[in-house]
Amino acid sequence: MNLVDIHLLQPVPPANLNRDDLGSPKDVIFGGVRRGRLSSQSQKRAVRRHFDGLSLLSPEERAVRTRLLVKELLGRLQDLPDADIVVPTALRVLGLELDEAGRTEYLLFLGHREIDRLAEKIRDHLSGLRDVADAVARATAEKRERKKAVAKQIPDDLKRAFASVLDGGKAVDIALFGRMLADRPEWNVDAACQVAHAISTHRVDREFDFYTAVDDLQPREETGAGMMGEMEYYAATFYRYANVNLDQLIHNLQGDRDLALRAVEAFLRAFIYALPSGKQNAFAAHSLPQFIAILVRADSGPRNLAAAFEKPVYPRDGKSLTGLSVEALMEYWEKLDEAFGKPNREWVAIVNLSDGELSYHADKRKATVEEAVEEAIRGVRELLGGP
């Protein structure tokens, strides 16, 4: 397996970036103590949003996650007089049911090219879709019976025409993070990227902020707050990890090596700079990583280094928690390489802004994030056999 590993250590001031159903910041027990946690899903969402500001990827190389596919298609087909009939019919031909509001039953992860192709297929097969729509209109409104009516009325040529529309569309989001539809496994895409739940390298205790708000129009003779409440938060130094399987990425992007290279660069930049956005208006916890390690490896498996913090880091020797975390990570990294070996071909780039010493790979240190990303992309380019 040819892959890219990225490890970050990131001190975050008081924040609630990723919360549970009760509004509490997410956490986990690891090494016998409570740790702060950022879910993988929240980090992936932050990465995808950060893509919007990067020129590396064009809009058609991106994807959207939505239940409003009907609305999106109607926007592309507004010149068709019966678009409101043939569009839902086309989705039912694909096996997608709609609720009373015209939304799909679940969120769909679709590339913009896939949506464009679906609109084109609808234009090309208006007659067949109208015939199916007529059959559905005559069927009972009960869902199971409607599905049976659709299945019976779809001509084979119409089935074949729509069968290959959803192939991933060379959308980088889908290629990286995958797609899973339980009732349509032929549309599934195995993710090329794995993102770990970020955990704090040390124990955390959730704290409470009691806040009040004043009613600006309240008469001066009246006292008391206009509203009050509590907000939970914690501060933590997070270990964040992700990897990209280059072979799977190229496969998902239908062999497009140039796009795969740009996808890796976009992901690295987004993962470094993007954080989940929960409660940022209240906390403005816009911190950046103090330690970044990017590895490009040939014929190797991914290595999550979270076990370096199974024994939680505690302040000592006048050093920061981040610096002590760097030293724990480097020590564990060296032990793993000694025990399990290193790949024959490896590119390593490290940026360390902390007060922690680089006991391992000190010669791989780069002065800037730009230099580290460029070194990683050079390694990826060599692995992919490009110029």
C-alpha cells in the first residue's frame, strides 16, 4: 500500500468545537482517564468546507451531501414543462424514494458531475420517463405497491441508461471519504482516506461557563438578566491523525493521477488548517497546529500513534503540554520503527513550533508548513510516477 500519513499536535484554548446531543463537548476514556475528543465526521466536514477556499479543486471536482436532489435537478431542468413529474420519476427509476416534501429518504453524497449527467439522462429519456410516471400515477399510493408498479413499468433500456450514472463522478470528496448506500451497494465507494477521532494527549475536565444577557430595552428600574444559561467547554492539546491510501484514491478517481495529486495536496492543506466550527462565535478558538508530521510511504501500512499518549501527559519541567506531547510522540514513533521496521522508500517532513525536542527525525524538520507540504507532494509525485 502506498500512503500518506499526517500527524498533528494542536493546542486548543477553551472551546466546544464538537458537541453531543446534550450540547456537551465530546470526550472519551482512554488510558483510564477522560480525554477531549473531536469526531472523525466533524473533522471531515471541516476539511470539505475548507476545500471551498482552495483553487486546487474546481467545483465540478467536488461533491455535495443532500436530500434536496429533486430541487437541484429542477434548477438544471427548469425549461422542461413537466420537470416536476419526470425528475421524481427518474429518481424512482434509480430506486430512490421521496418523502411528502419531495426529499430523498436519506442524505445522498453526489458529485456535481453525477448530478449533471443525471440531468442529461432525464433530457435524453423524457418519453420513457413520462410512460413510467403515468404508470405510477395509476398505482396505489402505498409505498410498497408504488415501488412494485415502478419496477414493473421500467423498460430494460431505461434501466440500463440510468444504471451507470452514479459512478462517483471523479469527485474528490467522494474519492477521499467514500460513499455507502445500504440499499444500492453498486454505488458504494470505498474511502481512500481514514480520519481518526482526535483525542487530547492529557486528561481533561469539562467546565461550565455561566452566562447572562441583558435586555437592552429593559427599563432601568427593573433588575435582572434578560436570559441566563450555562455552556460546557474544555481546553486541550489534541493529537489528530489521518491517512490517504494513494492506490485507492487513484482507483476512485478512475485513474486520473493529476487529480489524485491535487486531491492529496488539498486534503493536507485542509486538514492542517481546518477545525470543526462548533461554538466558534462564542469561543473564537482558531488555533493552529504546533507540530505537523507528514509521511509518504511506499508499500507500508498506516500507523496511528495515539498509543504514545495512553499514559496521559502531565505538565512538568516547565514545558508546555504540547512540547511534552511532541517528545512522547517522537519517542514512541522511534520505538515503533525499531520494532516493526521502516519502509524502503519514505519521505518525512516535520514542522515543530513547540518547546519539545525532536529526538527522532530531527533532520527532517522544515521551517514552514509550505515546505512540509511541498516535500510530501514531491514524495507522492514520485510514488505515482509523475514528473
